[in-house]
Amino acid sequence: MMLDAVETPAVLIDIEVAERNIQDCQDYCDEHDIALRPHIKTHKLPRLAQAQIDAGAIGITCQKIGEAEVMAAAGIKDILLTYNILGPAKLARLRCLHDAIKLSVTADNPTVLRGLSEAFADAEWPLAVLIECDTGGNRCGVQSPQAAVELAEQIGQSMGLRFAGLMTYPKAGGTADVQAFMAGAKALLAEAGYACATISSGGSPDLRQAHLAPVVEEYRVGTYIYNDRSLLARGACNLGDCALHVLATVISTPTPERAIIDAGSKILTTDLFGLDGYGVVIDHPALAVAALNEEHGHIDCSRAPGSLSVGDRIRIVPNHACVVSNMVDHVYLMDGDEVFSVEEVAARGMVV
Ligand SMILES: Cc1ncc(COP(=O)(O)O)c(C=O)c1O
């Protein structure tokens, strides 16, 4: 099937670019002796998770149990779940995963640890638990190295659990803060008799700075595989490194200054990521994706009036690639202008 036959709107993945991104990142991590554990949230495709492992990743990261279940069923054997898991139903699923693959999880509070311990007390081998640390990302995570020691002590006294180290998801630009917090926590933990088997950080914006936080031995990246407009805006990639494009058709040109495409918020999403507009229109630098309704995208042509006609097809690099992957049942894996696979986005919609 050729590109011309692809129905729009559609999500296209340039496989050559994605494979190059996988390899470049792996080369960087190998060069600096950092273990790579990609986050599959960006692509949600077992095929690309396997490609990341084949290139040298030690395993993958998932955010939700549903994602991990899909990846485990597809044959991925080593998964870190970076999410506080609560409640008997989810804990039972976690136990099943633990029986099937090499699983590790994170936790940042005593309640989650108590639930994990109850669920794993009679497990054949203990569940590896990393303590999540807030190094400036202001999401989950213990607030001080001392608090990490307290949770490590709780893990040490909990049946069915094993202290496996520290995890953080820092804010962009937070590499120095990661080093300071994690080095401090590692030293305090050592004093208390706890060795960190793994210290894990992540984030595509600062991927190439990872070696500047030498305490970090493992790095988790998601967006790097496709890249997107948010990473373009940060100077972390070039347009040619963007593997995911939304293909759309112009369905109306009500005025020379305005064209309407068949891709709206249901595919481009309303994620602004602090940017102006909803994407970069490839080959049309003067055009802007100015507004979205659910099924309509408004292209502002005021800087190039009349430049689009009804029936034209355009490609857009979205602000945030990961959320776009979650919007479609299938993506088109492209080899140039040829579709070589219509790939089911197997881990989409796995919010539980
Ligand atoms: C816990 C965790 N690790 C790693 C990542 C990957 O970050 P990025 O997509 O910036 O590479 C994310 C992204 O949300 C995350 O939440």
C-alpha cells in the first residue's frame, strides 16, 4: 500500500527515523555506561519495544499495569512500573505479572508499601521496589533523602518486598538537582545499611545530559523515539528527527486565510505543552495549526494566503507525540512512501 491510499486523518511513523533515534540513544547510553530502559508510553507498540531491547535496552518502563500486561503478553521480560499501585484488584494483577516476568515497581509512601507487602508476603521471591524521589519535578516522590531512608527501612521490614534503589522523573533542566538529591540519598542509605542496586532517572529533553549526573545508572526515555514539537522547541531534536506525523486532508478553504483539515483534537489532542498552536506543518513554515475542534483543525494561512486547496494533504508534527499515539487504534509504519505495516497500538487506552 502506498501513502496515497492511506485514509486521513492518520498517524504515520517513519520507521527509518524511529530506528535511527533508537540507535542514537543506545549509542549515547553505551558510550557513558548508562543502562537504558525506554518508556513505552510514547509508541505503545510491542514491535518497537522489542526493537529497543534488540538495540541494547535492558528492559522497558510502563506507567500502568494494563500497559505492562500488554507488553508482557507480547514477550517483553523485564518491566519497571513507575507508578504507585493501590487496591486489591490491581495488586492481584501485579502479582500475576511478577510470576511471569522480571518486574520492579516504585512507591513513595507507606500506604502503597503496606499494600504491596500484603499482596506479596507469600510470593516465591520478593518484589523489587524502588523509592520514587521528587528531585524537582513536583509530581510524586519523597521530598528528602531522609524520607527515602525511612521508606527503605519500611521495605526492609516488609514481607515480600526487596529494596531495589531510587527512581526520579525530574523536570527538564533538572540534571544537577537529580545528582544532588540522589547522591545525598545514596550516601544516607549506605549509612543505614541499604545499597541501591539501581538509581534511575529519565526524560527526553535532558537525555544528552544524563552523564552529567553520574550517580544515575539507568535512564528512562519515551519521547526520544518519535520526537515532537515540544522537543523541537527545546532544541533537543531537528524536524528530520520527528518520526511521527499526523497526515490530514484539507476539507474546506472558507477564506484564503483559513483552511480546515480533517484532523482535530481527537487526533492532534489539545496538549499545548506551553506552545502556541497545535503542531508544525511540514513543508509549510508559514502555516500554523491555530485552533482545533474535535474533528476540525483550523490552519491559519494569513502569512501565505491561498496556499492550501481543498483535497491537499498535509503532514503535521504534533506538540506531544505520546498522547497522539493514544488516540488511534492503528499507526502506519512507513518506509518512505510505502506502508509496510498497519500496526495495532496494542497498549493504547490502558489507563487502569
Ligand atoms: C516515570 C517516567 N519516566 C520516563 C518518562 C519518559 O519521559 P520522556 O517522554 O520525556 O522521555 C516519563 C514520561 O512521562 C515518565 O513519566
